[in-house]
Amino acid sequence: MKGCQSLVAICELLEPMPKPALLASVRRMTKPRKAATPGQHSHGQIFCYFGALIFLIALASPVGYLGDISTSYMLKNRLHATASEVSNFRIYTAIPVYLAFVFGFIRDRWNPLGLRDRGYLLIFGPVTAVAYAWLAWQELTFAGLMSGMLVATLAFRLVGAAYQGLISLIGREKLMSGRLVTVWQIVASIPTVAAAFASGWAARHLDPKHTFLMLAGLALVIGLVGFWSPKAVYAHAYEEPEAVRGDLAGDLKRLLRHKAIYPAILIHFMWNFAPGSATPLQYYLANELHASDSVYASFNAIFAASFIPTFFVYGFLCKRVVLRNLLIWGTVVAIPQMIPLALVHSSESALWLAAPIGLMGGVATAAYFDLAIRSCPPGLQGTLMMAVDAVVIVSARFGDRLGSAIYDAYPARGFLYCVIATTVVYGLILPIVFFVPTHIVATADGEVEPMVVTAAKAEST
């Protein structure tokens, strides 16, 4: 009965929607639902659609591997920037990401062209392409590179808000958040691996003009995906209770009162705060171990590829093991993930150690994103997922900035100190897992949350 009362209390915040209609929507949400079957919702179509979209977005993103590593090479090799200058550039160009939750909130409320998420792809994919094209035809300068990447990142945040909000919405409606996260992470890893290898090759063989033209072409293709609307994804997606929205003030209150969002956001912040894994590692390999730029690119490629087997493991386990256990054991395995970096004394050993480092983090990564999807308040999927997106980038950028400062301040042992700091932060994730509301993590993928079942039973009596 308490579950029903809390849901009704939420309803009262969601004006101007007529109260009887909204109450009816919430009551439908509390009815037990069976996990969707391929015959009902064509899971194959859903996986195909999101797989294609995620693949393109991972390649074209200004903060993705291809855009980020390529620009870092331009700064290091063509503009002769220091480690601190490169990390500062990454911090400044990610400014739109720090406010990503704003773009997510826009996605949850604005309906461009009357097409909802498809409208964002149709408009802001091409806008991102224009920003890349402008960079391609400008002389390479620090200020010009920063300005162009800022504009590209700004436009691409709305693309990100659309696809992440849609993934969360469909994952909740079809009771398949774990499986969608598995597809998401596996498919995103493929272009990440390719981009990591390609960025090293591009640094040696492609000038900035051709690099940015390639990124512009990818962004244009994302715009074309906006014309694709498979029924398995879009049919009635915005009519279900999970998509119910209210007025501006009511939605903000609902978001802030939704206790599940806070541990989900904090866990992502800590998981991506890795002071030793970006600029310090790049400079440690180049300056201390005298490795070529391609070694750093290859390390990132092997590291990213090594996540894929454990993502498959997560896809198998998520339908058989409750999320709480996956979070706990995934975190336990991931805590010492970066310790092998302290053993790197040659470029060859760095490449050999990249694989076990990646394997240790796959289950944790998937579980944390699964938690984020499950923690979304109805109608505010874009807001929370983009808040997580912002936290991921902010944490990574400022962790990198701290790592660069430590590396510059302690030339002899700076990299070792970065690894120690990363391990300590990872260890602090485990206690936070126990603060996640129980009903969020008490089920396996495809099962109805106990809170919803209890509310439905209470309503029927």
C-alpha cells in the first residue's frame, strides 16, 4: 500500500497533466509486467538499431577516442604542448559536457520537428559535421582547435542526450536494461578499439584537415540515421508510463527527490577518476620508456578490446543474477585494475598488461550503466543519463589533470603515485554500492521490481 501511496504522491507533482489521466498511467505502471519476448517486441530490431547508432556515435564523438586522441596528438606533436597543456585543453573543450544534464533535460521536454529523439539526430548530427568541417579548413592553432572542438562538443551533447535517453526508456519499458547495456558497451568498444589504432596511424599519416573531414562525414551519417524509425523501438515508446512527463517545476522536484540517482552518479564519478590512465600514461610511455606514439594508441586499443569478453559475460549473467550481486563482485574484481600499470617498465610489457587490466573492469562497467538506467525517474531518462555522462567526462578530465600535476611534480615516481591514487578511489566505490535502494538492484534483467509487484498486489486487494 505504501508503494501505491508514494506513486500517487509523485503524480501530484506532475502538472499540468490531468490528474485522473496521470493516475491511470501510474496504475498501469504498477501492474506486473512480463519480460518482453522477441515475438512481442522484436529484440533483434532493437539491438540492430541501437548497435548501428552507438557504433557511429562512438566514432564521431568529439570526446571519443578518435576525436580525443587525434587532437591530443595534434597538440603534442604539431603544437608542442606539455602534458599539463594537453590535459587543460581536454578540460576546457569538455565544458559543454559538464552541463550535460541540461541537454538531457532539454531532451526530456523539447520535441524537435515533432520527432522526439529522431529530431535531435536529424538536426544536431549535421551541426556537428559543420563544426568539424570548419576545423578542417582552418589553420591549426591552439585557440582555433579549442573553439572548434567546443562547438562540436556542444552540438553533440544533444545527440548524446537523444540516444542515451532513448536507450534508458526502451530498457525500462521492455525490462531489458542489462541486455541493452551489454549491446551498448560491446558495440561502443568496437569503434573505440578501431579508433585507438587508427588515431596512432592518423597521427603519422593524416594531417588535421583529413582527420576532421573524416569526423564530419561520420557526423553526417548520424543525421541520416534520424530518418530510420523501426517500430520495435519507436511504436508507442513515448506513450508508456515510463515516458510520462509533468511541468518544469514538478519534474525538477521529482528528479531531486529520487534517491536512487545519487549513488548511481557518485559511483560513475569514482569509477572514471583514474589519474594515471590518460595523459600521464601517454607521457610516461613516450618520455620514460621511449615508446612511439603508436604504442600508446595500441595500449588503449588492447585495453578497450579486453573489456568485450567480460561484457559478454555480463550479458549472460544479467538474466540470472540480481544486479546487487553483479555490482558487488564486479567492483571487488575491478579495485586492483590499475595496479599492473605500476609494473610497466617497457613498451612491450605495457602492451602485454593492457589485456588483463581491461578484463578486470568489464563487469563493473556494465553493472554501473545498468544501475544508471534502472535509477532513471519516469520521463526523465535523458536528464539522468546525461548527468551520468557529464560525471564520467568531468571525473576523467579532472582525474587526468590531477594525474598530470602529480606526474610533472614527481618525475621519478609520479606515475606510481597516480596508480596508487586510482586504486584507493576504486576501493571507495564498494561501500557506496550498499547505499543503492534495494528495490533498484533486487532483480535480474527481465524481472519486475519487487516494489512494483507489491504495489500492484496492494491495489488489487
